[in-house]
Amino acid sequence: MLPKSKAVGSRPFRADFLCDFVDRALYVAKVPIHETTPNSTKPHEPSPAFYGAGTLAHVGVCFQIMTDNSWPSLVLEEWQDTLATLHMWTQIVGKIRLKQTPLINHWWNAPLYVSARGLTTSPMPYQDRIFEIEFDFIDHKLQIDCSDGSLTTLALRPQSVADFYREVMVALHGLGIDIRIWPVPVEIPNPIRFDQDRTHASYDAEYVNRFWRTLVKIDEEFKEFRARFIGKVSPVHFWWGSFDHAVTRFSGRPAPPREGADQMTQEAYSHEVISHGFWPGGNGVQAAFYSYTAPEPLGLPESQIKPATAFYSQDMKEFLLPYDAVRQSGSPETTLMDFLQSTYDAGANLAKWDRKALER
């Protein structure tokens, strides 16, 4: 279901098409870039009202789509089938990025990023071109753009993982891009090969849009939190394996090797970290924010943190804060920042990080 603000009558409104149409019409008509006064060729700035949403603005049409500034409700039971399907779809696209990019420390070449319309790979190299794959959660399409101007789009709709996988690979081939990935999901129990998965086939467009709008809110707060740190810190990024949005700070000191850890884990945790993230839920657990310090210093579970609704999970070895506790608070941004800052303070102090050198 498309947001109501996207509808004109009973048909979906394609703002991108209309912008292209007006662009071409104005070009053909030789309309000047600047508005002019009568009997004068000197350009002047139009009145502020000229830029109002839904009006022609020189060479385009501006429509405000995302007008709801609230933190969306995310009830696991209402979209868990869609969540599971979308998780597999992002793994397919994420594995393409992983295959096409050189290894960056801690696997930072693998994640996706929040974009103005959904989630994106950012540009990736392929022979003499670059290309980018973006999940558009406004118009609900997957768009593949190439630096030579070629592009293709696929509709995001209820369909199996196997069909999505096939369509993506066919679309890439049609653009002259041939890539092979290991077609097996990671970081989930009982994985099904992408090309054989007809179990996961749900797509609730309204809930996917809610999820993306949630990520937009969280992405902004995580970036604000990240900016307070001048030491080594990860980008704010979306891990498609674990399906969480995260940012990680580093003390600058190597961490002791983890006994029995695989190569992926050793690379991820080669240095001391304090990590924060958001997980949309699963396996009966509702969406939550988390924080962990690795290696975990003595006394961390007993630390006093904010807000009062946050707690330490002995099972997860992490501090957790329910998403609804943030969403329903008087100031979600302040509540989330209190959690981020207080859990960092607890971990950094107990682990004896050189905070004076690492923080603004």
C-alpha cells in the first residue's frame, strides 16, 4: 500500500515521471532558468510562495511525500513475514556489494546505507563502470543505476526469495554485469538457498515504508552521536546479515583473540569496541536498541544507565532498550541519546579508555 500522500484519485502518483516531463517541456520551450520581471531580462528571485510544495519550481515539480515526523509503530507480529522476506532480499543485494568491493577493516565494505528513499549499496566497481543498487521504499522498487547512464528497475511486491534472486541476476546481466555470489543466507538458523527459497514471499509495502522511516530517524541520531567521537569510529551502516543498523566506537587498542572464533568474527572484533545499534525484532522479540562493550569489562552489567526502561540482558550480554520505550517517550531523540551516551560512558570508564584523547 502506498502512502496516502502519494495518491491522486485511485492511481499511484508518479512524481518522478512528472518531474521528467516538466523538465523536458521547459527545455523545449526554452523557459529561462530564472524568473524575469516584465520588460526586463534581469533575473530575480521568485517569492517564497513560489517554492511551495506541490507547485512548479523552475524546472521541476516539488511534492512533499514524507510529512509524518513521528516515530512509526513497529509491531513484530504485524510484519514478521515481510521482515523475514526483506532480510533475505537485502542479503542478496548485500552479497553483491561484498563481492564487488575490496575488504575494508571490520568488513565495513559489506553494509548498506540509509538513503533518501530506502537502502543503498553506494557505488560499486564493475570493469570500467560503477553501479549502484537501491531499495526504494517510497515507490517500492529496486533500482540499478550504472555510470554509463543505463539503468533498470524491478517492482518490490509479494514474491518469493527465489524469484527475487532470479530477477536481480537477470537484470544485472541485461546491464552487462555478470556477478556470482554464494547463494546461501548467513547469520540465520536453518538457511535456505536463495534460488530455492519459496518459503519467504511476503511484502507489506506500508510496513516496509514504516521500517525505513524508522531507520531515517535512527540514522540521524546515530550520526549525531558518532560526531561526538574523534577516535576511530565506524560509519553508521546497515548490516544485512544480522539485519541491524549500527555504529561502533574503538578505543584504539587491539583486543585479545577470541578463542575458537571464525575469520569473520576475528576481523570484526580485532580491536576493543563499544557498539550501538537497532534491531527490528524477530523470534518473538520486539524491536530494540542495544549496546555492548567488547571485551566486556568487569562490573558492566551492574552499571547505572539511562533511561529507566533500559536493562542488561544476561542472555545477550548487551544492554537493551525497547524501541517502543523510545517511540512513546516525551522526547524520543533525547531518550535514545541518553541510552547511547550512558552505555558508552559505562563501558569506556570500566574498560579505562583514554576518553580525553577520544572525545570532543
